[in-house]
Amino acid sequence: MQIKGNQHGVIPKVKVKYCLYARKSTESDEQQALSIDSQIKEMTTLAEREGLIIRGTKKESHSAKDVGERPVFNELLEEIKAGKYTGIICWHPDRISRNAGDLGKVVDLMDQGFLVEIRTYSQTFTNNPNEKFLFMILGSQAKLENDTKSINIKRGLRARVEMGLWPVVAPTGYLNEKRTDKPCSVIVDPDRATVMKQIFEKVALDGWSGRRVYAWLKNEINFKTKNDKHLSLGNLYLLLKNSFYYGVFEYPRGSGNWYTGVHEPIIDKELFDRVQAQIKSQEIDKSVIKEFAFTRLIKCGHCGSGITADEKFKKLKDGSYNRHVYYICTKSRDKNCPCRPINETDLTEELLKIVDGVSLDKLGMKEKLTEELEKYSKFRSAVLGMANEDTVKQKSIDMKNYAKYILKDGTVYEKRDLLSNLRSKLSLKEKELLLEG
């Protein structure tokens, strides 16, 4: 066998080391294409008939529409550069590439002399201008088919939504119509639509939170989707914000293109709007980042999880509010952790006990407190005009009392800064703070 080479002429007979590359696309237009096993069988028969040397086989199930998205194909290109293979056997040129980027990489390998030959079921492509040109045309034709199909699909979907039809999977409470004469139609799910309406009513009329609805669905009525799964809390909120339930939808999502559906609404717009207002009133303003003094400094003594905090407000008779901060286990390591919440006031008392009962050297706070006291002494001397002897007296103040002052009346950042100097770890168990190590 004589193989045409590069511009320098014809290469004598060489043993081409082939890699059999089989790819089954995930694209819908190729659902009827040969399976990977069928491709391998056909190409192995071809290799035996032609006396070709197969040094390896690679299988892949990735779309070839996007550049560089196929890990097995990328590995094959690197191995060709390394000299492991000098030829490729595949079913059709579109198995190798359906995009200009990957197509160019293969042709470059031919130009550089790394890739000697590409064999398909009915054609052979070598480093010959005409054969490379034909290979590129066939690959480009596959890309043209992809692009044309994409345009046609988008045009078809746009026509459907303008008719009020829903072109994707129906949300919970609805079912996609299976009749072929009614494509993109949805019908009310008789088993779930009533529950979906109840969900909206409980939030809008009874003031239920998303978490309460979630617990009701899962623990009380064992509600499941058509895929036999419980709704997650995140999915529940997405459904509550889905206008499809009162007959209007946006497609594609986030496009700003709104359509009136021909499907039967489960709720009315008034109920939907009341749900949105209720959700908004319950949402936490995420732009305000709350800082708590003792988070990230203490771990749970039961399960070893971190300790988080939350605040509660109690309305008084005079119309004012009392603020209460509670610390509780995050339960990240054990969802059933028995750790009970503790009020910040009680937690501060626990910290004061530790400061009072342990030496500052052991706590690792002495240097920090000394530094703070010296700053204060210099302030008294330079700004307030205190005598040197007063400054000396200030240095003799009990540093434990200063630490207690910070824990009781300091700012959040002063408290955190003070406790960050601890040489030992703090753990909370049964509302009692323990010093470890």
C-alpha cells in the first residue's frame, strides 16, 4: 500500500498505527445512528479485510457540536501528537467532528505529518489536498446540518409559544399531553393539581412559610412529583414563583418574552400576587450581612459541627422591640444533634466564667490585652493630659476585668478579636461552654 504524504512527495510503504474511534452522539437527530458497539464491529471487520493494524480503541458518548468538549477525543489528539497512533478508523467523518474547531485540529495534525490517514466505512482521507478538502466539506456539512436544525427548532418553538403552547416539561401539577396530534400541550394532573392549589392558598391566606409548607408536604401528606420524588425546598419556592399556574409564562426564562397559555390555570392571578407579596415579606434582606460576636469561634460539643446564630425580636407593650440572639449547632455533621440553643447573654456568662477561672497566659490573651491597655494609656497621657504616674497606675489594672469588660460591653468586632487569641478551642455542650486543650 502506498500512502500520499506531505508536499515533499510520496512516502514509501509504512505501517499505519490505527486507533478505532467510536462515538455515539447525545444529539436527538442521531438517535437512530449506529450504536458504539455496532460501529466497532463494522470497523473491525473493515480493518481485518484491509489488513489494517489497530493499536487501540476509544469510545465516547459526547456531542461533537462544541469545540474541545470531548475528553476522549482530546486524549486521542494528544496521543497522535506523541506518536502512539498515526491513523484513525471511524464510521463517518461526522463521528470525528461536527464543528470547525475540532475539524481544524485534525487537519493540522495531517499537515504536520502526525496523522497519516483517516479511514471510514466508505472513504479514505490522507494528507492529499483533494482528500483533505473533501474531509473538511463532509465535516462542515455536518456543522451546517446542526446549525440549520438549531434554527428550525428555535423557529418551531417560537411558533408554539406564540400559540400559547408549552414546549418543555410541564411543572408539577400538570402533565405533558402524550397524544401526537397535540404536541406541546399540557393537561391538569388530577393527582397533584389540588395539592398545588392548596400550597398557594396556605402561603397566601394562612401565612405559611416555605419551610412549613415543605414539612407539610413531606411529613404529613407524603406528596411526591410524577417522578416519585419529594419536592426540595428550593424547587418549592421556584414553583411558588412560577406564573404558569395562573396561565402566563415567560419563554425562554429570563428573555422578557411573555405569552398567555392555552392550558387550564390552577389558580388565579390575585392568589398568585398575594403569594409573591407574602414570600417577599418573609425573605431576609441578603444585602445586610449580620455579624454575631461568637460565631466561627465555638464548635458543638456533641457532634463537632460549627455554631451559628440567629436573632429574634419580641414586641413590647409600648410598641418597641427586645432583641434576643441565640446560638445553636449548625448540625452539618449530624442532622439529629441534640444541642439546644443558648441565649447570647447566657453564653457571655459562660465566657466570663472561663476568663475568671483560667490564667490569661493559658487563654493566650495576655499579649493582646497588654497591647490594648498600653494604647489606652498613651491616649490618656497624650490626649487627656494625664500624669505619668496615672499612666503607670493604669498599667496595673487587672487585665481579667478588662477582658470581662470587652465580653460584656465591647463591640462585636472587639469580642471576636479578643476571642480569636485563644490558644484553646471552645465547645458548647448542654448550654455549658468548655475549654479544650
